Amino acid sequence: MGATAGPVWGRREQQDFRSRVRGTLLGVAVGDALGAPVDGATADGTREARGAGGVAGLAPAYGRRGAVTHHTQLTLFSVDGLIRAQVRRDTGAWHPPTDLHRAYLRWATTQRDWGPDERRKDDGWLAREEWLYARRGPARALLVGLGDEIMGTPAAPKNPGEAGPEAAARSAPFGLLVGWEPQLVAQLAVECAAQTHGHPVACLAAGAYAVVVHALARGESLDAAVQQALALLAVWPGHQPVSDALQHALGAVRQGMPTPERVTELIGAGSAEGVVAAAVYCALVGEDVRHGLCLAVDHDGPSAAAGALTGGLLGALHGETALPPAWLAELEGRPTILELADDFAMEMTQGPALHGPAGSSPAWLARYPRGG
């Protein structure tokens, strides 16, 4: 797996990219936190608890307002794995799915241990963030898929019957590889999805979602981004359920005022292609970011995943300043998310100066070790 030459980074381009990276990661987290309190509840039940307007803002989950779930946790470890892959490339080792798998195994450790183990020197800084050592409703497929050190692949996937949205919901960071060709972004997302969710629908939905984020991060409109994903999907065997779901989402945009019922219909049984399609729909029809996110979580289905997926799209499209400041102020882990986002942006724009032939930054290599 290779990458194309990256873009030319002037100051303005760097600032725009940094804003989109921050927006994507914060968007995933804020959508996740918005959906967490109502995850799996019926829309009627949500309105009984929240009033006729349904979800209108953050509410308590896991003992606090603004709490995130495993979707955000794994998205952060996706970023960590991508940075580590770039750093390890200097050694001649270049297989990003392996680096992502190692990152996901570090996440799995946070689900078993009480806190960081300072003896694991190759873990890097993210795995030493104590707030990440919390179980936030991880799907069984995640714990089983990452329960040993064997890496699932498209040819030999873990959990081949699992078609849930969890793999797609951690895939926004792949779309931030703006120097890569879209087909390589899709391939990486598919390969990494197979590590926990081996059903073709789950893998291809993750690939399609990453391609949409990729186009947005490069300045495309959301409609154009979805069209790019559809064109790319067409060459993959087994793509039809995912392509049909995305086409259904585009068609639903023209069917009048958005409603929770329409979102519920798009989500269907809650498998990956339906949840990704619902996220696309909510991002397209939302009057603003706040409305799009509330629509994404106010339905019968996996609200946290739908919120995370929608937030990733809106953040990549608009950048961090479009996200509701009051929600960000209460968001769990926000300092970590911002720090990681800025590290990713720095790695992608200035990586050779941090670790390359001209010399390496010891501080950077301590944060993102080449081992592990």
C-alpha cells in the first residue's frame, strides 16, 4: 500500500487543513456524546424524556454530560495508528493496517486494565490518557475481534457475520489522508474494518464513508463527495447494498421536510450501510450543524454511531468553528482530542522535519514510538 505525493502546504492551506482535522475529530466526538444518552431508545421514548422537540442538546450519560463512547475512543486510536504508520515508514516498514491494528490493540487494553502501565514504553502518549480507560458500551464484535493478536484481513476477516456500524464510525481519520488517492483511502478503511467487522457491508460502508470524508477534507461539497464514493464503490464486488443505501439517502433529500421517521427508515436494521446513509442524509438536510446532529440521533436505532458519523462529515465539511461552542465546552476529552488533531495535522504537513533524513525530534518519537 502506497501513497501519492502530498499537496503543497502554504500557510493558508495548513490552517484550513488543521481546522478540518479538528472539526472532524471534534465532530465525531460531539455527535457521539449527543447520541450516547439516547442510544437504542425509540424516538417516541426520547420525546417522552426530552419533550416534543426530541434531542436538543447534550444530556448525562455515563455519569456526566458530554460523555463519549467507544466510537470516539477508537477514532482517536485510528489517528494514533496513522501517525505511527508515518513515523515507522522511516524504518522501511510500511504497512498501515498493521500499525492500525496495533493501535486498536492498545484501545483493547484500555477496556481491560484499570489505567495506564508506565512500563509499556512503546505505547506512546495517547494510551497513557487515563480518561480513556473506561468501558463505554463497546460492541461484542470489537472485544472479540481485538481479543487476541491475530489481525483480521479482507481475505480472513474477524467476525465475518458482523455488519454493524462500529468499524465505519472509527474510519473518519482515514479520510484525512488528503495526500492519498481516494481508492487507497478506501482500501485502508476496508482492511482495517475487517479487523473487527468482517461482513462485506461493514467493510465497504467504512471504505465509502472514508472516501466521503476525504473529498470533504479536500474542499468538495457533500453531494460531490458522495458521488465520488459511489463511483469508487462500483468496482468493488458486493458493493450494491452500500451503493443502494447511499442512493436512497440522496433521494430522501428531495422528499420534503426531514423527520425522525425518515432517518429511522434509512437506518433500517442498524447495519453499517444504513447508518452511514442516514449520516449522509442528516448532514445534507440539516439547516445547520446543530440541527443536522440532533436529527442524526433522534430516531429508533444506534444514535451514538449515527451522531459520530454525521459529526465527522459536518466537521470535515465546515471545520471546527462551525461546531456548537456550548457543546464543545462540555465535551469529555476535548483537550486530548485537540492535541491529537494538531499532532496529526503537523505530521501530515511537516512530517519529514519531525522524523526524516535531516534529523528526528526526540520528543516526537517519544510521543509516537517506532516500536509497538
